[in-house]
Amino acid sequence: MWQSSPPGSIYDYIRVASFSIGPDGLVEQWSRRAAGLFGMESGEVVGRDPVEAFMPSELRPRAHRRIGEILDGKEWTGLVPFRLPGENGVRGLAEIYVMPSETGTGERAALCIVVDVRALRRIETDLAASQAIFGQSPFGFVLFGTDFSVVSANERFATVFGGDVDDHRGRTVDDYLGRSEADRLLATLKRVLATGDAVTDLQLVGTVPGSADRRHWSVNLYRVHSGSGRPVGIAGLATDVTQRHIAAREAASARRNLALLNEASARIGNSLDLEATARELLDVAVPGFCDLASVDLYETLLTGDEASPGSWGSRHQESGSGSAELRRVAHASAVPDVLPGILTGKVPGPPPGSVPGPGYAAEVPGAYGTPGAYRLQGAEDTGPPPLGAVHRYPFRSPCAGALRTARVMDVPVDGTGFVHSTLAVPMVAHDSVVGLVQFSRTKGSEPFGERDRALATELAARAAVCIDNARLYRREHERALILQRSLLPPGDPEAAGLDIACRYLPGNTATEVGGDWFDVIELPGHRTALVVGDVMGRGLRAAVAMGELRTAVRTLALLDLEPAEVLSALDEVARGLGAPGGGDRSGGRWPARTARTSHEADLSEVYLATCVYAVYDPVTRRCTFANAGHLPPVVVEPGEPALLLDVPPGMPLGVGGEPFEEVEVELKEGTLLALYTDGLVESRHHPLDEGLEALRDSLAGPARPLEDVCDHVLSTLDTRHGEDDIALLTARIQGLPAEAVGDWLLPRELRSVARARELARDRLLAWDLGGLVDTTELLVSELVTNALRYGEGEIRLRLLRDRTLVCEVWDAGLVQPRRRRARDTDEGGRGLQLVGLLSAAWGSRRTPRGKTVWFELALPDGAASPELSVDQLLSMY
């Protein structure tokens, strides 16, 4: 067929030229291809001897003979070296085909066809290389024609898709791929043929003959041209990347799992609440890992049962009656309008013909889309337990098996529900099962694999550890709260002549206990001891040390010692607590000091403390202070600015070696007294002086209720709560009125006993306490008689009426009264026994000039006073 386009034959690739030789042996005609091959135009060659023009000198004689033979009518074919005129050396090698011819006059001539041997060799090499690449390639190689049918394919392609190489000629993409993939490949082939733009890494999915496995191929496509540049087809190189795809998918799955675990580490366990931790687990798992999930925890775990974790539910599980009681604490669903936590399997029933016994579940119709839900026989609920419900799993169920064996169990499904894969995963912490989490995937999601089982186990384990930690925290937290309540004064402390308000804020919010403390201690004579202390250090150990010191303070206070003596004795106690095993407290020195371990040194530091101890007498409105390294009290008199009392600070408790000093201050009626710890005024963000000045400013101003004063102080100061404990004790002075006090001096003579009875009777009648007259007269008579018999100097009688009636008898003697049991023949010695039986409390204390013996009677409340029993009366004899 004639056409104007280049033919695209072999001549497009090899260099072929022609010229003719006339009867005279000279070049007669010179083609354009010859000009291109030899690099000379026709004007330079026509009329010249070709041998002289192109042949090397040493080959010319032989060439002239050959030309003569050709002109004599002999054909010849051979390889001839040639050179360009004017250049030395051989430039090429030509294959020449010489054909004898005749001119129009009958003369002999010749037609020469010349082929560049270098081009032929290059074509030969290229063909060999192409054949090697095409035929020996380990990749599938296919050539599509311009009609998009297969023109050629290599052996590898035929191996994959079956048959011989020739069998694939003429096939189309529909013979290899499904409809959607074939359409996509065909569209790509058309685009490559039209634009010439190559396509790399085209991902195709299909199957091969004889296998149902899905294969993945990566295909590179490019347009193929003829030597003249005309498109002749599309070449495709296909690589099977199924394994790479599987590896990439596994890597992506591993990355997702790792990201999920990282998210779990960040989001699970942020709170120390059991239910909140379970919800955090499901927030991570749904929908990132599964579509439905639920968490059940043992009921004993939630109720705070102190049984060992390993025994939770074991009795029920081993008895065959099902699992122990569990509570549904959390559930989550990524599927709208679907209740999560659905169990999709069935419990094996009893043998045919037998009566179901305990532990078997009745098979019920599919609830919430499930083929069967678990429930114990006789249970009314056929669906999963609602949130907060307490339930049990039948003994033979996969869930009970997972709890019993601490291994992941697959919950079987029958394929009729929308859930097609469920895992029952025990929550194991420290080798103990604390609960069960169920993960479910609905149809459309991949079923759980081994990698998913491992991830589910890890997620459940992490949540279980957090839940167990929350359980331990709750237990320790409850114990810490009990300790805190036992160490601090219960309720609002009350004291004679004082209005009291207090605040305590622990710095350790995890345990809510710390090393700061305050106390209000009632002393004889309606006096009150006010104590504020601070153990150096934090946490539960500091709180325990604080409790020991507080107990010691109370014990020492009840001995009615002077404030400085109390701190001196407390210092000895603190040094003894700091020593391992009680230590040697003599002189505060350690035996074998260099042998102490760092742990022992830490113990000694824990028991260093500061303390301020004050004793207030409501009769005189005088307060005596002693300080052991603590911040000074603040006093605010009515209408005056707040002042820091100048109390010598002394050394902290536990240091030893220095005596403590006392300061006695008379306080006006309505004066505000504040004792506090350094957490209220000291912070790393501002100097201590600024904190003290801020405290003084917050306490100053018009009088207001003490509760409001405490709230105002805590809300005004920049306490930076959380850095340290805060204790604040405020008291407003309200001295006993003069009419509530009876005070008399009695001479040292026998008639003073009768005078004392008379004075006591008159004052009680004036106070309208006639019901206490007889008892008071009797007990006053006993104390005054003892003062005359065993004491020295003048006798002082004082009656105080406040919440109770207190009677005090003072003398200058130093011998303390001692209660003893009188013998049957003794005529006396029973006075103190009588005082102990008839009074609410009694005792004695030292004074700067002697001693005081006192007793206390409860004020009548309208009920008749109880009479002494026979045993009580006989105990005096």
C-alpha cells in the first residue's frame, strides 16, 4: 500500500547508501544517503576514482583489479575499509554489494550498494540485548500494540498467567483482570499511547489461573516508537508485589498497633478511679481496635474487699456454678444504635434428655442482633448486662473460661448476627485476674488475628495494672484518711474563754496527709493548750512522725507542765524517734555515729520538726508561749494592726542541746491569735517576709467571724497550695467573766476547812447550782484538809464556772498527792478515793510556788445525779 509516511522498515535503522560507477571506472552517480554515510557531497565525488578517493593506499592495487573485474561483468560482495578524503587512517568498514550494469549505449558499468557495518553490528547487539532483557527477565514483560492487544510477552509473563508465549498474542486486558481493574488498565494504556507520558508503579489486583488468592502487581508502562519516531505500541513491565504488599500491610498494622499502645500509655491510668480507668481503655480501643467493647470487674474489687487478689471469684469458678460476681463498669460502641458488649456465642447445653442444672445457660433468640446471649437459667434478661449491673458468666462459657484460665478466649459465632469476631480477654495484673474485657468486630471489619490477640492482651494488661494500682491507691487513700482524721482534732475544737476556727490543707493531694498538725488540748482549770507543728518532709512517713509527736504533745500537756518543759521533753522524744530502734537519747548523741546508714540518716531527718506551744488561762487572759524553731504567732488586738509576737524561736525538735524560753503575754478581750505553718506564708516564688506581711494584712481589719477570717486568709494569700502543707489555727480571746470566778485566800488553820465549805456553798447558790452543793462541800473539805495536813503556806481556793465546774486548792507544798488504798483498820486515807468517785475528773499540777489539786464536776442538766453503787462504796474500804 502506498503511503506518504516513512515505511518503518529495516532501512530506518541501518545506514544504506548507493552510487554508480561508469564505464571509465569513475563515480558517475552519488546518492544523498552516500553523502550522509561518507560525509561528502556529490560535487566532491562525481567524476573521481572511488578507489583513490576512499581506499587506503596499501589496498588500492587490489581494489583497481577488483573494479576491473566488476566492469568485466562479475558481481562481488565484501567488506571494504574506507576513509574520508584528506584524513589519515581508516574511519570505517563498509559492506559493499556491486552489481554489473549497462549504459544506454551498451557499455559496461556498475551499481554499488553500501551498508555501514558498524550500524549492523550495533543493531545486532541491540537485538541480542533486547532479546536477553525481554526473554530472560525475571519480571513479566508484555508489549501491547496500538490496538491494545498483546503483541508479545516473555516467558515470565506466560509462567504467571499460564500457557506458552505464543498463546498470549492477541489477548486483551479483560483476559487477565477483573472488570474494574481491566477498565483502569485500559484507560491507562490509552493515556500512555496518546500522551507518551510513562506511568510507574500502577497498582493492580487480580488472580492467576488455578488460584483464588488475590495477587498484587506493580506495572510500569511506556510508549514504544519506531526508528522514525512513530508510536508502535506500549511496553509493560509487571512485578509481583504481593509479599511486599503483605509486608507493608503488616508493617502498617504494626505501626497502628504501636500507635495504639502509645495512645494507651498516654490515656489509660490518668485517674485513680476504677470505673474511669475502664472507660479510658474503651476510649482507646473503640473504634481504633474494635467496633464494640465492654469491661467487667469483680464485684469484690469494687466494694473494697480485702481478700487477696488471687482469691477473687475463685470459689464460684471452681465450684462449677459459674464465675464470681462481676459488675459491668463500661461499654462502648462505634456502631450507631447498638448496645455494646454483646456476646455472640452460645453456651454448650446439658446432654440431650437431661434437665439443665446450675451453671448452664438457656439458649435464647438472638438479642440485639446476636444468635444467642448468655444468661443463667432462670434469668429474665436475655441481652448483655446493662451498665452497672452485677452478673455472672456460666461456668462453661468462654468468658468464664477466660477468667478461670487467665487466657484469651474466642467467643464462637454462627454467622447470622452482625458481630462476626469477639475476643474475651482477661485483665491480669500481678498474676491476678481483676476483670474481663470483650472486644468485638462487626461484619465489614477484618476478624481478629494472632497479632490482634497479642494487642488485645497488652491493652487489657495495661488497663489491669492501672486498675490494680487504683485499687491499691483507694485502699491506701482510705487508710491515709483514717490516719488523718485520727491525727487532727475532731470537728470544731472548743475551749473555755476561746472562740476557735482552724484549717488544714495537705500538700500531698494523693494521700491528703502531711507533716503539719495543730491541736487544741483542754487543761485543768479551764486552761487550753494551743499547738501548731510542722514535721520536716512530706508524705505518709512525715504524717506518721507527726502523729507520734502529736501523741507525745498531748501526753506531756496532760502532765500540766510549763510550755518550755513540754518542748524540752518533746525534743527528747523526737530525738528518740529519729534513732533506729528508738536509739540512745542521752545528750542527743548517736552511738557509733559513723556507722549509720543513709536509710537511718533519712529516718532522723524525718523526725526533725518545728512547734509552737501556747497555754491560755481564761481567768487572767494571759497566754504563755514557747517556740521550737517555728514561725512567730500573730496577734491582732481590736482596732490595732496585726503584730508578730517576739517569741524566741529556739531550735527545732530533734536537734537538742539548747533550752527553750517562755514568753507570757496578757491579751485583751476580743484579741485575735493566729498560729500557722510555713506553707501558708513561704513559697519559692516570693520571700518569707512578703508572705508574713501578707498574712498580717489579711488578718487585720474589722472584727468578723473566725470562719470568715480563715477563708479570707486562704483566699487572699498566694499560698501555692500543693507545694507544702498548710495548717492555720485562729482563736479569739473571750476571758471568763468576773462573776464566773470565785477566788479566796484561807489562813493555815483548822477553821479554814469550815470556811472553805461555807464559801463554796454560797457561791454555788449564787450561781444557781444548788444540786452540786453537797458534793462540792464534801470534796472541798477533803482537799483543804489535805492542804492543811500535808502542804505549806497559805491556802487558796478557786471556783470556776464555765462548761463545767472546777474547784482548785493551792498551797506552797511541793509534795504531790498520791491516791492509795486504805487498810481495813485505817481511820483515814480515803479522801482522794472519794474525790475520784464523786468527781468527773481530778488531778494535781505543779505551780511556780507549790502545787494545785483540782477536781471537776459536770453542771446539772436537770436529771438526777446518779448515786454511788455498792461496789463503788465498798472499793473505799
